[in-house]
Amino acid sequence: MPKFDVSKRDLERLIGKSFTVEEWEDLFLYAKCELDDVWEEDGEIYFKADSKDTNRPDLWSAEGIARQIRWALGFQKGLPEYGVEDSGVTVYVDEKLKDVRPYGLYAIVEGLSLDEEALKQMINLQEKVALTFGRRRREVAIGVFDFDKVKPPIYYRAAEKTERFVPLGFEEEMTLEEILEKHEKGREHGHLIKDKPYYPLLVDSEGKVLSMPPIINSEVTGRVTTETRNVFIDVTGWDLNKVMLALNVVVTALAERGGKIRSVKVVYPDFEIRTPDLTPKEFEVELDYIRRLTGLELSDGEIKDLLERMMYDVKLEEGKTRLLYPAFRDDIMHARDVLEDVLIAYGYNEMEPEEPELAVQGRGDKFIEFEDAVRELMVGYGLQEVMTFNLTNRESQYGKMLLEPGEDLFSHPPAELVEIENPISPKWSALRVWLIPSLLDFLSQNTHEEYPQRIFEVGKATLIDESRETKTVSESKVAVALAHPRVTFTEAKEILGSVMHHLGFTYELESIDHPSFIPGRAGKIVVEGKPIGIIGEVHPAVLENWGIEMPVAAFEMFLRPLYRAPYL
């Protein structure tokens, strides 16, 4: 979870009211943070805020926390409003960046008055959003520039690797290739673009370099100081919705400092867009749903008041509430998300606990204990546990694995995925049917780390089962992936054999042809005459699809057939 430092004085300046340190412990809860530490430095009190929500990047800075608290305390109510005027500036995006880093969105914020603390918060927000929400700059990278040093129009273009500029923190020009090799940020993030035919470059009409996304800004325009009054903001990435959200988060944070937001026209080869887009988003919730799940007897008016204190515009209609919420939020996917905001505004500490009247005593679920025992067993083999998302997409489960939906789970995954009707993102549009693609995704994002990489996951796969009321069944599985230069089928088989021995099962391997694995190096895992999993060396074409240059051996199997209560 993101952690960051904030000044008590700065927070109270943004809120417009002072509080004791003890009061701040409760106030942070309104912003879904905990007060992790308090210290004094040069006569000023600082807090370490520990954010408990990775889906709310708007709360990862002093500006976001102060805004949330102002509303929660009722100092302001309803939807925050930020005026956006056209700057007249245009950015042109090069078609050659389509397979390099395709999307860039931009904005200008004018009239800023930045002291050292405000500057620190601006830099912190950039870094936290790019690190956590942006997956270490893979999905989102942010640059902020002194706009007074920039001459529009601006070009986001594909550059030859021999082009040169002075990167931030250096005094001499370097080629783009040298920056990846010698600059600290180039060594850290260079793997994101190193193998691309071109490198992305942001330049102005005079050819002056602003930045090399997602690596480093220019020393000339990319150094923002307390003297800077007008800033140009650049956000790049692969998902236009994510890039827009990050841009909205940054510009509205700067607007909380008194800045005036100006829009930029972005021209792509096949469409145009004006950014930022701060159009409010919409949602609808049944009022009785809120009352039923909170257990609170709230009137319609009380619900409206609580929601307005969480930055919603609220319209009550026939037992429902129609909501507009800020464009810097992207976490409202279910009525429960709105319900959570109602409870935050009401105050968890204000709720009276009731002891349930139960005629039974609770105990741990034996199968969950079995899963934990399997985890401990895997750690004993020197494997590192990872936890990946159950949500995925058809391309990851099938396309990258060289598969068409097949008929047999153990030679191909099952015929159909459980897909989401209205997914918030194409990347999260289905529930996975097998775990190995999730492990390959993890390995693909860590190719710059040291090898060997030996990982496992105990997780869920969702399969279609027409006999059940929900038409689906969630099955527990264990999957292992081993990646290093000399990995073989035998190494994976040795771990599999040891696992089976410890669980008290004998098994057989039946050779199969599976498109995801190298021919002749894949097998079906059979226990007591029934297939429960697959094992093999991953096909080089699959590894290429995931951007993995190291050989990988993997296996995966269902855990339920291996569960025996006496084992525990």
C-alpha cells in the first residue's frame, strides 16, 4: 500500500482549519489512510500516511487528503467543480508509437505558487501514481514541465536511438541509448522500451526535448522549482482510460493549490481528444440496499447528506439515488463501493456493535487450512508465493498461450470463459480458467530482476458448471513456474513428485500435445485414474508473446482431489 509523508501545517492550510495530532488519527480515516508515524523536524510536525486503498490515487497526496476531509467534515458538499479553459495548445502523436508506447495525454495548469512542501507533494504524487497505479511506469508514467520554457505545438514522436538531449540531473547531452545504460532511471525503467525499434520522445516546436517517456525528463524543461508558475503535464501509457485517470488526478491536485486548469488538444493519426476530461461519472444505487447492508435506519435525506459529504452529486428518484462522482475516481464498480463511502461519512467509530446471537461456534475451514499447508510446503522448496488477479481477459488465457477454446481441460482449457458483461477495462473482462498465464504475466513484468525466478500461486479458477445455480464453480488450484537459463521439465517434475509424496498420493504422467508447451515435453497429471493437472516446458512462442526471454517450466493442478482431512 502507498505510504507518503505530509506536513501537518500544509494539510491544515489546504483544509482551512487546525487540529490536534490526536484528532488527525481519526481524520486520516476519512481519506482511507492510517496515521503510521508522527515526528518533528525543524520545528514542523510531519505525518506518515499509510493509504489502505490502491484504487484511490487521488488520495495519495496532501491535496487529496485535505480535499476528502473538507468534504467529509461538511465544509464543502456535493461534486467538486474545476473550471477548464482551452489553452490553444496542440500535441501531435506519432503513428510509429503505436507498438512502442501509444498514448499520451496532456494538460496545463497556470498560476501556481509553489513552496517547498507543495513541490514535494507534486513530485510525491507523480512517483506514487506511476509506481503503484502505473505498475512501475509500465501502465502510466507522468512528467511535469515548466511550461514557460516550452514552445507549442508539441510533438510526441518516435525517435532514433542515436538522438541526444541532456537528461534531468546531468550536464551533458547523451544519446537515448546511453541514457538507458548510464542514467539511474534508465537502468531502472529501461526494460519498458529497450527492445522497441524506436524510443518515445516529447519535443516542442523548436525541437527542444521535454522528456523521454517513461524514463526521464529533460534538464532544460523538466526541472520544476518554487519559481515555476505554469506547468505542462504529460502522462503516457498503454491504456487510454488509465492515462486519463492519472492526468485527472494530477491536474485536480494542482488545482487544489490554486492552479487554473487549461485543456490541450491531442491529435492522433485516427482521432482527436481534448484533455483533461473532467466530466463527472454516473452510478445508481437502491436506497434500501444501503439501509439493509449498513444496518442503519437512515432516511433518504440522511443518505443524501452522507453521499454529498463524499463528493457525490445526488438525485433521489423513486427509492433510488442517481449519482455523479468526480472524474479523478475510477473505483465505483459496484453498489458496495458507494455503500463504503456512506459508512466512511457516517463514521465507523459512530456505529454501535451488536453481538450476534448464534447457536453455533465458529472454526477454521479445514480446506482453507489445507491450502495454507500447501503454501508452506511450496515455500519449503524455495519457491516465492505470488498473488495474482482472478480477473483477466481472453487474450491472456488463450491468445498468448497459442490456444483456441478447446474441449479437454488437460490438453486445452475449457470451451468458454466466464466473461463480464460490461467490464470496466478490456484487460479485466473475464475470470481465469487456469493460473499458468497469470504466472507468466508476473514473470513478464519482472524480466529485469535477477534469475532464477521460482514462483507459485495457490488461487482460484472459475469454470462453467451448468448444474449449479450460478452456472459456475470456483476451484482451488496450485501452479508453479520456474524460470532460469537451465530449467527443464525434470526440475518441475521433481517438485511435483515431492509434493505428491508429502500429500500421500501416487500419480502418473501421460504424454499429451498441448499448444502452450514444447512438443514431447508436456504431460497430464493423473491421480487415481483421473486427470487433475498439466506439466511441461512452456513453448518459446508463448514466451515470446509474453516478452519473456528465459526458458520456463511449469505445472498446475486442482487441489480438491488431493484434500484429505487426516493429512491435517
